[in-house]
Amino acid sequence: MTNPRILVLIPARMAATRLPGKPLLEMAGLPMIIHVLRRAEAAGIGRVAVATDTAEIAATVMAHGGEAVMTRAEHPSGSDRIFEAAGRLDPRREAEIVVNLQGDFPTITPDNIRDVLVPLADADVDIATLAAEIHTEEEASNPNVVKAIGSMVSPRRLRALYFTRARAPHGEGARYHHIGLYAYRRQALERFVHLAPSPLERQEKLEQLRALEAGMRIDITIVDSVPRGVDTPADLETARYLLSKA
């Protein structure tokens, strides 16, 4: 039995600029969105559904035995989409935690999906997410790799202080690659989506800075590796190779 307190939502849309139609692109015999769905289901932490504005995605999910919910097309972010989806799927607000799992993480492990919940055992934490230690200079300097900066709470947990595309922090020591998987307390998600975009969010183009600027607490579970996201044709071929070997 999965936990009725937890709702795992996978936002998916067809209009990605660099790789249009990517949720339905085939890899290892299945559309990408189904790989993500299967991993979320295998995590066994709660009810799983795909939140989409595209009937074709919803039909594909349902044809593979999954649950889908239709949402409006004009949402500016996945957070806004899952907020609408949570209201549609759970109008009685029985789910206390909402997990936002990106639909382009076909190689994420069920263990990592479970890992994101760990910081929420602390009642002071509003939002939980993941990061992995950076081991190469290319990764540390790449602006497409978001760096998580935080204070160590325990050996595998940080309290987030900032997120940036820059090479940071300065000097010797560990740096962390942020992984865009989030677990929100229901009230925190509602507060977050009703906040206006913040100055640092607009400057860095990082949505999570809106929460930090509003005084919300984000804690980070440190995991061993970064799942392969799919944003470009090269990413797609890499993910196809990894899944074919799994």
C-alpha cells in the first residue's frame, strides 16, 4: 500500500523548445514519460499521476495503466501545473506532501525518489530536494549545471542557502549539483505558487530562489549520482543507451 499522505505528480508537456514532443519519444521500447512513471510507481511512496495539457500524453499514460490528469496549457512552470493537478486529484486535501518529479528524468532511481522525502521528517522544512557532489571542473563551471549551496545539517543533508548557475562556492571544498526533484508540504506549495517571481529568481532563472527569498526553508538530501535529464538530442541518445543497458 502506498501512503495516501503523499501525491507524486509528473508534469509533462509537448512544447519543449529544444526537443519538441519529448515525453512521447521512444527509448528502450517505451515512451520517455512511461519510464518516469514506472520509476515513480516503483518508489512506492504514494499515489502517482502525470499532469499534462496534452490529450496525447494523457492517452499514452492511461494506455500503459497509469493515471493522468488534464491541466491548463498556460502554466508558466511545472510547479504551477502540479498545484492545479493536486487540487483536481485531491480536492479534500488528504495528501500532505506533493512531490514534483520532472517528466524528463527517465533514468532516475526509485531510491532517489524516496530520498527526497527524508528532510520533511523535520517539521521546520518546507521543501525538500536533491543534490550530488560535483567531481569535475567542467561540471563545476557549466552554467547549465545548477549548484546548490548550503550548510551541512548531517553527513548527507544540507540546509539550502542559495542556488546558482555560477561556479560556487569559491575556494576549496565540496560543490553540489542540484537535481530538480522537489517534495513540498502541501501548504508550502500553495504559498510558493502564489508568490510573485523574485528578483534573484529572475536574475538566475531559478524558480527555487523565490522560496528562499520569501524565507521558506529548503533542505537537500545528498545522493550519489545525478540522473540523466533529457533536454537535447544528445541527451536523448545517452538516455536511450543507458536504458538499453539497464
